[in-house]
Amino acid sequence: MAESLRVTRPGGRVLFSSYAAAFWLYTAFVPELERLVREGKESGDAQKASAAAALAGKLENALSTTNHQWYLNQMDPAEKERRRQQMEEFKQRYGQ
């Protein structure tokens, strides 16, 4: 993976990796932000609703970048096909 990143400490223990960052981003952080937006909009409090709308806009802007389009299922069809082919090649190579 050309875009992977690992930070290790002496002895080889991994302190940070791009996989770990992505895992927590998409499984914990983004869902938590989405929950805050939903609850803010449903609260009936004008200040919370305004903050929720601002947060929703920032989250949408961040997730609309090319690095996150797959998460919203907005990936370019050619890129989607390229990734599907890579996955098939991997499965054939490693028998999965």
C-alpha cells in the first residue's frame, strides 16, 4: 500500500498506522459526529440546531474530498473498477 504510514518506537512496536487512523475515523469518530448532528437538529434548541448545522456542513465538506468519497459511495466509477480488479487479483494470488 503506497499510502500507508507507520510510526514505530524502538523495538518495533507500532504506535500509529494509517490503517488504525482510518479504522477509528470511520468506525467511531464520524458516527459520533453524525450522532451529534442528528441530536442537535432534533433537540428543539435553536443554538444546538445551529451548531449541528455548522458541524454537518464541516463534516460534509471533509467527507466530500477525494480521499473519503468511497465512504459516501461517491467514488469515480473508473476508480471503483480499478479497486475491484485489484481486490480480485489479491484474492487469486493469495487464495482467498
